Amino acid sequence: MLHGYAGKILHVDLTSGSLDIEEPPEDLYRKYMGGSALGLYYLFKNTPAGADPYGPENTLAFMLAGITGAPIAGQSRATVVAKSPLTGGVGDSQAGGFWPAELKFAGFDGIVIRGISPKPVYLWINQGEVELRDADHLWGKTTRQVDEMLAEELGDKRIQVAQVGPSGEKLVRFAAILNMSTRAHGRTGMGAVMGSKKLKAIVVRGGKKRLPMADPDRVREIMKPSIANVRADEDVWGLAKYGTLGILESQNAVGGLPTRNYQSGWMGYDRAAAIGGERLFDELLRGADEDTQLKQGRETCYSCAVRCKRVVESEWEGRALDPKYGGPEYETSSAFGSYCDIDDIHATAYANQLCNQYGVDTIAAGATMAFAIDCFEQGLITVDDTDGIELGWGNADAMIAMLEKTLEREGFGDVLAEGSVRASARIGNGAEDLVVAVKGAELPAHMPQVKPSLAVIYAVNPFGADHQSSEHDPGYTPEVVASSPEKYGKRMADIGLTDPQPEDVLNEAKIEFALKTQYAYSALDTADVCQFVFGPAWQLLGMEELAGVISAVHGEEMTVSDLMTFGARRLNMLRAFNAREGITREQDTLPKRLFEPLEGGPSDGKVIDREQFEAALSTYYEMASWVPTTGNPTAETLDGLGLGWLKAELAL
């Protein structure tokens, strides 16, 4: 067996209660590495075409990679895949924390879950021993309650728990799977799939095992400079100090902060600052002074030096902000802040807390609130529909009240719990024109109007609009590359990009940038590493260092070119799953609002040109070697990536 892997995959049939352990051949690990690609392999093998996402035939797979558990930054990540109840296509989501490393130390590289339990259960994995236990007493409990109850029940405070909250139990379509009550497999509704299976939690304990590595000295040598670079690197230290929320004001300054349900990219300087990273650091971050804040106000994942997770301690309108639930990041503060035209950071922090308590994706939840407010403002719904709640731009009280109803599926919240696309069908009267989503997944807070390559990536991404599936345009401008040739220039060249482009163009070179960085990010999700630590541009370490670490752990050499192949393989598997479900080029589109001019601020009047967008799609398909009319992988492309077995799935 290759170094780094446990060599075991746990198979759970919840219908029968059977637990089986597979010992996969080494070639399976060599071909798929782990993470998303390995999960997709099991998803294809176990889930038939046309399966009901909430049915027993849908497979929920948790997967690690070979370096998960190594003593390096950014490796404690897990991927979850299943058929998505939100999009009807492939679901794919990553999360960090301590749970992934603990699962590896408990003796497994992944868990494949099928069937539906007749009653609520949790899976207990303790140093290689596995069992299903009754979870009736946990059903309906919030994430913190479950963490505390299980620690007491099992007599061990060091257990790690991946769980669904009450919203996952109630099949809110954008429900998440959380560990530590803060690390979320947020996107694509994986929590709703887990809830549909009556699986409340997966609890792991690994004891004192550590990862076997082929060349630990080489791993230490590669990682040695990184700890000092956390403070020395402006990009990384900003992330460490302010979290991703540190970019909110700069996004607003260029007109790229989605405001009023994507009607504008501008909130105004003072109002954006009111929900930005510095404001959170100064007023909400746990600790009485800066030194204490940097210690108590930030959390980390297993063995990571960056410590980017926020921990807040304050209150909103007399309601405590519990440090257990962390604090809002950029996407969350934008979705519940600027999307809804709310400039109260205490309110956005409280919305984040509710989402982590009940277990939902903050992007989808906030965007759906903004959609509902937009519908109310335009007269498509009234207080008669919304249970007396008078929604409106800037009304934090009303937004929180409607969020609470949505998390519980109460009243009009039951409509919104379906996500904005399905809710628009229920509302009617043109409400679909106010939806800002791709393939059913609500847009994150990075605007294609000011980052043109994202127009293509959002459209083609198999599990809907996603801001972490490629690098963004500002990282590939001539000015940025020239100012940091040893970092941006070299790292881009490592993945075959040597022709930096102006930020606002969408030409052939920019589309090549989109595709190649998409391969790189896809490789990161296959290696199950954090995109804030490893990556092709601004991150702490580049793709070359990642290839070196994987080589040193496994004992077999890997190159950046190999990583790009892994990324292409995983991307084509995602597309192939969607093709099997009937999702093709017709769904590779953008919401109507993105083709309408923005209002106000630096991006006033900016719009995505539909003709240019369609031409860019065709160019992208050609570069990816996909069928131009459908966007599906060709037989030759699948063969070239060692995925010939998928041809039968697609009738090629």
C-alpha cells in the first residue's frame, strides 16, 4: 500500500444496517488519488441514473486523500459527494477542521453510505472499530447540543463529529454537513441527503495513530518556510488576521460587492466598512486586545499555521453571539449583508450563528433571503404570504425572522427552504427573473461583471456557480505578475500560463486562464487540500510544493503536470455525471440579472454581453475537448484520462 493511505474504505448500508470494509487496490488510489475524484468513482458505481436524491439509491460518499493527516498546513480536508437535491446533478463539497485527520487516524480513507435507516442513527468509528448507534435522542438537536451530548455519552471530549442539524433533518435543500459546528460542507445540499438517510452524525476517534510517510524529512523541508511566511506574506497574513472578510471593502471599492440581490456591485464606502473584516476584528472578535484576539479570536484546522477561522463573542439585539459557532466570513457577511442591503455586522454574525446551529449553507441561505426581499419590494409577495413579516432592503430584523422560519420550514419559510429557483416557481408572476443562481445553486459574492472569467466558470461548473473552482481575474494581470514574478509569475507558469491579461477582458487567453486554473483547483479538491494554503497564485504555497509534499508522503514522484491531469480527470467525471442526468450546455447559462446593467458605484452600467459570453463558452468547450453542442466529454477525452469506463454510462 502507498504511504499515507489507510488502505480501507468503509461501506455502510443504512437500510440493512450492514457495515463492510473494502481494501481497494493500489491502482485505484494511484488513478483517483482521493477526495472528490475517488468519491465520484463510488458515486457512479453505486447510484443509478435518474436516482431520487432523497432515495435509498443515492450514495453519500465522504473521502480523504493520501496526505490527509500529515503534519502540514492545509491538509485536513474531506470531500462529500452525492446527487444534489438542490441542482439535480452532481453534488460536491469540501470542509476542513479536525474530523478529516481523525478519520484517517481511525483507519479509513473514506466512507460510502447507501440506503435509508428506518430510524435516526449515528455512525461511531473508534480506532478501526465501527458500529451504528441509536440517535433518537439527538434528532432535532442543534449542532452544539449534539457535540456536547456525544462527548458526554462516549466519555471522550476529543471525538470529532460530522453531523446534520435540524435543517438537514427537515430536508432544507441547501442544508450542510458540519463538524466543530463551524466547518461546513456547505454547497449543493449534502446535509439534506444525509438527513434523508436518517443519519444524524458520523463520530470518529483515532487514538494516537499518525500518518506513515515515505520521506518525512522532505515533507518538513518543503513546509519549513511556510510558518514564517504566514506573517511575511501580505496575502496570507491578511487572511490570517481578518479572515476572508478582509476583502469585503476592496471588493466594494471596485464595484464587485453584490448588493440588493445583484442589482448593484456597490454598497457605499461607509456601509461596506460597517460589515467588513476590520470592523469585525475591532468589535466582535473574541479577546480584549489585539494580542488576545489573535490568540482567542482565531481557530485553526488540524496542523495548520494560518488560523483563518473567526471566533466572535458579542450580541445582536440582546441575543448572544456564541463563540462555539465561529464568526462570519466574506461570503456570509455579503450574503446576509450587502445582498440584503444590511450594514449591521452584528446581524450578519447572528445569521451566521443560526446557519451553523441549524446546519445550512450560508451563501444559499443569504441569497435566498435577498431573493425573497426582492420579490417583496417588487410586489410579487406581500405580508399575507410572508406570515406578517414585512421584508425590505436594510431590514435586519425581518431578514432574521424569515431566516429562522426557513431553517425550521415554518410558514413561508417552507417555500424558501426549497432554494430560490424552486421558490420562484411557487411564487410565479415573473419571480424567476429575480433568481440569481446557476443550475439551482445561488451565486457567491464574486461578480462576473467585474471578474469576466467567472462568467464562464459559473456557467460551466458542474455543481453550479462556485467561486472556488478557479483563480480570479485580478491574479493574472500584467501588473500583478510583474510586481511578484517569483510568486504569481512562476506559479502561473508552472501550470502553463505565461500571457497575463487585463482584468476586464474575456479573450482566448483569459479563457485558457479560466480552464487551466480550474484544472488546478480541481486537483486541490482531489488532493483534499485547502485552497487558502495551496494554489496557483496568491496562496501560501504553490502547485510545485504540493506535488513535492505528495511525492514525499507517498514515496512516488508526482509533478505539477500530473496534478493538472488529476484535476482534468475529476472535472470530466463531474461533467459526465451531469451528462448522464441530462444536464448539458442548455444549463450552462447565467441568470437574467447578470445580463442587466449594474446600478451605482464604480461598476455602474457594467453588464455581461450575451453574445460574447456564448462565444466564450464555445471556446472553453473546444479547449476542454468537449462536444461543442452539449458541453459533454467526448469518448476520446474520457479515454485519454483513463475514464473509458464512463463511455457506457453516457452511451458513447
